[in-house]
Amino acid sequence: MDKPSNTLNLFGSRVKELRKAKKITQEKLAELIGVEQQQICRIEKGGCFTTMETLEKMAEALDVPVDELFNFAHHNETDALLAELNMLLKKASASQIKLIYRIVNDILK
């Protein structure tokens, strides 16, 4: 995935994370900031960006400063680790994958 798309995905994930933390539906957020619910859906899926005016309204509705909408450093680390893990798994044999699966499954129980 290229840089702009990844940034849009991270931004969308952050908006969704903040919205859910405030227990606000997409419909309610859309109503609060004066856009269609489909626009919120597209933003959260990383399909589009928005205007500065809408960013300011979104931040106000979510009760955060505008820069908090772009605070996705924790996503970068997790995404990087998952990507690296996926690359390692692609190099593993079938028996290694089964062993890794059992270990991970035991850890996550």
C-alpha cells in the first residue's frame, strides 16, 4: 500500500476509534458536523479525506483537538509488526505454521 492510502486508512481508523470511544454512531457524528453518514463511512474506511472546516467540526464533536485526529502513532507500530509477522509467516513451512498457530492460540487464550 502506498503512503497516501496508508495515511488515509490510519486517519479513518483514528476517527472511528475516537467516535466509538465517545459512543457516537456514524449517523450521529454526521448529523453533528453537517455531512452525510456515507461521508463518515468513506472517511473511516480510508476512501477519502475531508476539508479543514469538517476536520474542525469533527474534532469539536469528538471533544478532541484537531491534531488528536492525526495521532495514530500506535497504529503505525502495530501495523508494522503485523506486516513483518505476515512476511515471516509466508516464509514458514506448513509444519512451522501449525506450530506457530498453536503457540499463538495458547498465548491468546
